[in-house]
Amino acid sequence: MHALDDVGLSEILSSPSLPELPVADDSRLERFEQALQSVVEENRRLSEEVRILKENSIFRPPTERDPVDEDLVVDSPLVRDSDGSSSHFSRYYNGFEIRTRDPESSPFSLRINNQTQFRFNAFERSESEWIDSSGESFPINNSSYFLIPRGRLIFSGMAFLPKMSYLLNIDYNTVSSNPIGFRAYVLSYQFNKALTISVGQNKVPGSREWMGSASVAQEGPDRSMATTFFRPSLSQGVWVTGQVFETVRYHAMLANGFNTLNLRPSQFTHQFCISESVWWEPWGDFGRGYPDLQNHQQPAIRIGSSYTFAPAQAEAADGGAPENSLVRLSDGTLITQMGALAPGAMVREYDISLAAFDASFKYRGCSLATEIYLQQLSSLRGTGQLPVDSVSAYGGFVQGGYFVRPQEVEIYSRGSLVTGGYGTGTEVGGGFNWFPLKGQNNLRFTIDAAWLEDSPAQQNRTGFVAGQSGLLLRTQISAAF
């Protein structure tokens, strides 16, 4: 039709090459030409309408911001704009997620995750009692029970600005006097890859193994005895994180204290805790966790150090809080217990410094890791005559694993040590991990056995109890979705 319109029907019909038509048919041909011309005009009108509709995005093709992974995305239009198009969509992507289609004009997303550990814990004693440094005697009991050491409902996403994110972690457990509580809240703004500023409540970054998630990143069912003894806890504060020089990452925090979860503002001192951690991955991305679930085909290493200093720590730390691990002497005696250092004397305040040095290696299903701790409790202040001004302890762990079936079945072993002027405790253990979803850490089954001698560590989630000697057996299912 466009060709006819461009040339002109009357021109074609008047061409000398065409045979002459009877005059009686002139009026019929004129009506035919008018009909063809009206069809051409209608075609032009419809083409213009289609162009306008495309410009108004009613038939908008997918953009880079739209979901593109059809295996992961189930597009569910939760909210519709005035033109009938959906402004948000929902999907499952490592958690149930709701996202806006245009984060620049409407920045919001919500991801809901769950992490749960279900464990069977059994202990067979080799000693019937433990006597701490104050001379008090405690019975050591056999035990066996089921528990949920950790359960977490996690809400995270983007809000207010495209580079602003949030995280809310609700904790549930069966091992403390706080079965449901508020574990962490984080509000962050990322300026660039090298600098993100966060505020809220989170881990004091004093140890590499402590910073890793206990649900999916550990070699065994939980952190080592040494890390349980030395590590800090959660606190409120402000911190910065980032990546520099492509291979170096850092995490630095200014917090209320070393071990202040569940404390009230009236229990804080006027001095802040300072904690930082730096680590280097010179051969590429080390990956999450200690097991080589990624099955690195090239060697990967991580080398790091952490340092924490917290002045004027007091006896008020809440031992029943789910993540708190109270400060103890190297034999397991609480530093603030009456008579811990001398009869009739009690430490009420102290400064604590902790230095940690770590190194890890992964290659083709094989992993090896260690972390060394140096701790000093100084400027001891309290009631009675304290015989010393400071006490020290040091220790660490070594662990290794190997996937006998790549990315699926791993065997591992570990040893950890805590020693100091008041005693020495050791842990030797091992077991295996089975990852039913090959190559994924969302679901894991673990069997672990450890022989303890004079454990100085105690924490309601790990299974370690101060003074214990004997066999600790832990069988666990971990699920994260």
C-alpha cells in the first residue's frame, strides 16, 4: 500500500502502457481509488498509535533492572501503578524477596531468611568434680539432650536510598533464659567498595572464627573451645567495612564494650571498646567458611589479624544472654568471682586486650586453618587485696578437612588450647559433614566427637562447660533458607 501511495494510483492508471478502458467504467475506477486511499490513511493512523503506545511503555520490553533469572524468579505483581504495570515483584533468591522494579525512584527491597540448628548433645565425664581457683567445688555431670542452640529469623534489604541497607536479626533458642530476643540490627550506607558505614548492634570483630557465621561457616557444629574462651560478644556501636587494593578487606568498630549484650545504658562505662580486623586474600576469593565447599581449582589463602581493646569492663555482663561468653581465667574461673585471684578479694573492673592472628588455606576440597590468641586482663580493680595487677592467657586452634566426595562429604579434625598462669585446657576432636545439596551450604548434617581436658570455656550454645573433662558428642542438622 505504501508503494501505491508513494507513486500515486492515478499515475499508474494513466500510464500509456496500460490498455484503454471504456469511459463507462471511469466512475467505478474512481471509487476504487478512493477506497484504496482510505486504507492507506487507516494504516498510517494505526502505525502512529502503536508508536505512541510503545513510547508510553505499555508494551515495555524488559530492562536491566528487571529480573532476568527465570529459574529463580516468579514474577508476582504485588503493587500496580496507575497504568496497570507492576512496580514490585517477589521471588525466591537465597530467601524470599520483594523488590522494586526501579530502585532509583523507589528504593526498597525485603529479603526474609531463616537459619536453624537442631542438635543432639551428649557428654560422658572422666572426672566427677572441678575445683576452681577460688577453691569452690563444682560437680561434673553426664548429660544427653536435644536442643536448638541457634535459630534466626533475618530481615534484610534496601531502604530510603539505593546504597542504604538494613538488617534485623531475631534470635530464638532453647539454651538460655532469653528464648526469643533481638540479636542484631544494622543500618548501613555504602559510599563505594572501599567504605561502608554501619550503625546498630552486631559482633565486635575480635576474631576471624567468631566473625564467621556459626550456622554454615564452621568446620564442625560450632566454634572451637579456644575461640569460645577468647572471643568478644555483641555490642552496640558504629563500624566501617570495605575492600581496598582488590585483595585486602577490613572491619573496624567503636562499641560500648567487649561483652555488653542485654546490658542497660546505666551499666555502661564512659569508655568505648575499639576493635579492628584486617585480612588479605592474595590468590583470589577465599570463599565463605572454612570447608572448601567451593572446590577451589587454584590454591586460595587468607591471612589476617584482629585487635580489640576494651577499658573499664565490669562484672555486669549478662551470662544468660545467648551470645555472651564471660571472661574467665585460664582454668575456667570467672574473673569477677569472689576469691578468683585471692581469698576475700573480688575483681570489679578491668581492661581487656585481645590480639588474634589467623591463616587459612583451601585447594581442591582440602582446607587448613589456624588462629592464635593473646589476651591480657590489666588494671585490675576491685575489693580486697588483689595480688596481681594483670593476668594473661594465650592459645588457639588448628583444624583441617578434606572432601572425600567433592562438595558433598567432608572429614575433618581439630585441636585447640587455652593456657595461662591459672591452668591449661585442651580440646581434640573431629568428625564429618554431609552436604545433601551438593556444593551448597544451605543444608548440612554433622557428627562431631571431642575429648576435653579441663575446659576453661563455657557458653550456652557451644556445649562447652567450664571445668569439664571427658567426651563431648554433638550431632547436628543445620538448615538455612
